[in-house]
Amino acid sequence: MNASRRKFLKTAAATAVIAPNIISSQAWANKPSETINLGFIGIGKQSGGHLGFFLGQKDCRVLGLAEVAKVRRDHALDRVNKKYGADNGCQAHNDFREVLADKRIDAVVIGTPDHWHAIPSIMAAEAKKDVYCEKPLTVTIHAALETLKAARKNNIVYQVGSQQRTEFGGHFRKAVECIRNGRIGKVTKVKIGVGNPAIPCNLPTEEKPEGIDWDMWTGAAPMRGFNHVLCPTNVHGHFPQWRAYREYAGGGFSDMGAHHFDIAKWALDLDETGPTTIIPPKEGNSGLRMIFENGIEIIHEQTSDPLNDVIFYGSEGTLYVDRRGITADPKSAVSSPFSGKDWRLENIGGSHRRNWVDCIRSRKRPVADVAFGAHTSIICSLGNLGYQLRRELKWDPKKYKFLGDEEANALLSRPGRGPWKLA
């Protein structure tokens, strides 16, 4: 993968690329009898769930696994062997580049910590492999744009794990349809109830156990001592709290925000743009405002509710939606049936992962296409930067730069470490 790596390291600053809905086809794509061979990069709690799903798909075959913790790598391989039997051809690796170099593999599922989303995504795109990647797409704005650029350049099907676009009882899809059809009038404000912005990592150094490649886990992030909170030492059933730390993720603000900001901009037809002004509170972790060119405000309201919420405020009512359900004031805004004249979303079924597989075959854009995921990730990054800098920021959503703020623009990317750098 050295040549491929050199190639993507030299890419210039990315810009969003407008592309048709149909992606250029691969030779086997429209043959239902053909098996889609999958590789997995990172196999923790979330990706372990993905592994179980794809092992259950008759038209998919898991042939590659990459995981820096031997205990999780061995456990995943054991699951594959129990499903397919011995000598099934699946290979397990410490280094994800071995999966990408495997020419048998058509597509990859990336379930790493957030700071490891961009580089494997870009290298997978250069290898012409379709991608399913967990949200939020990236930690930095530059990485989001580079990932989008690589996916478009190489015409791959790239689904971001924003499952609220398909699953959870269809509540969020219904909310989008209600807002688009003016059920509460003109929306001027949205409140997003999610957790805290990211903080610098302050965890103490612990003795690293055998069987964990800590250098690879750290990747492009600054090197620091091992801590099991970041990289659990077992096959864990929880979501590790690397999510809280700026070096690896965007805090609760980005973790659930990547879901809820995504729904807000989808409902408001703002999928591939961003705010022009970011106004953080002078103190505290709640109240940051993002104002768009059309005057709509999206406001972060910190909450301890694990399911969080999205609240739309319109000229004729209010609509509330979370993973438990949807309601409105007046209730008729969501209870009244849709008519044949109403704007409706395409019926794509209720499985986010299956939508990716179906789009791999049809070569259509998936419901959470990389362009949507990239711009949601950018919004999460803008909010985190607002909380970090604690001053009003002016943003150009077309040039992807802050206006008149060199300090803020210096934070659009990160220097990386060792070989793990983006141009």
C-alpha cells in the first residue's frame, strides 16, 4: 500500500464535489448471485454488531479482519470460523493495510475510534473498495473533506453509519417528511440535545498488556501512555470513552450530535452546506448557536438524557423527535396522514447496513452518503471549535475556511504523527 499511501498524502486541500446519483459500476455489482466479500477494520462493540449482521447476509462473505487488540481479533475470527467452518479463507491482521491489500475483498466496514476513520477510508477508496464507516466521519474538517474527495474521485459507494436515516421505528424519517411538508410552518430554530464538547485527554499512563499494538491504536494522534479507558484490554460490551477526548473524537457533542445534527440538516434541506456564524457561550458546555445563511439557528442544549432529542420550532408549531418517538404541538402536525401531493422520502427498507449492500449492487448513492456525513462531521467540528476558542467565528461554507481568523483556520487540520498524515 506504499504507493497508494504516497498518492493520497499528496492530495491538495479538498473541496466538495458534485456528483451524479449513479456511481460507475463494478463488474460484479449488478449480479445478485455474486458474493460481496467484506473486510473489517476495527472490531470493538459497534463493529462487533456489524460483524454479526453481515455474517447473517447470504450475499456477503467476511474474508478479512483487522484489529490492534489480539483478544478482539481472535474473538472476531472465532465468530467467523463458527459461521463458515474451518478453512474458510478469512484472514486476521493487526495492520488494516493487509485487509486493503487483499484483492479478494470488495468492500470494508470501518469501526475504529473516530481519529482512525479518515486514513483507512481514503486508502480504501484508492484501492477501489466500497466503504461503510461509523459516524462521525472524522475529527477534523480537513479530514472530512479529504475523505469526501477520495470517495468521489474513486467512485465508491460510501455509507456513513448515521442509522437514524433508516432505523429507530422510522421516527426521524417521519420528522423529516413533516418538516419538509410545512406541518409546523417555517422553521426558524432547532435545538439539539446532546452531550459535552470534547476535552483534552488527561488520563494517567498504565502498563500496557501484551497483545495490544498501542502505536497503531494511537495512529495520527499525539503519542501518549497506554490507558485501558481508551483501548479496553478485553472483548468489551461498552462504548469506550476515547469519545470524550479531543485527540480522538469530539465528545458527546459529536458522538450523538453526528446523529441529531444530521437529522436537523436533512429535514431543513441543508445536507451539503454549513453555518456562517458560530456563537459559543462565554462559559459552560451548553448554548452554542450556529446560524445559517437563511437565518435558521441550530442550538446545542447539553443534556444528560442518553437518547437525547431534536426539537424543531416553526411559525405554526413545535415538533419533537428522539429514538423513542415523535410528537408535536399541535399533535395534528404528526398525526395527520400524508396525501398523494406531499413530499415523501424513498422507501428503502429499515436496515441501514442492508441499504449499503443494496447500493453496492445498484451503484446508487446510499441514504447516508459520504457527502452528507462529511458535512455533518464538519458541523460537529465547528461546534467543538467554538467551545474550544470561546469566541464568535465566521465561517465560509463554500470555501471551508474561517474568515479573518488564522488561529481558527490552523485548527482545520492536524499535523499527524509518523507516517499517518493527511496533506
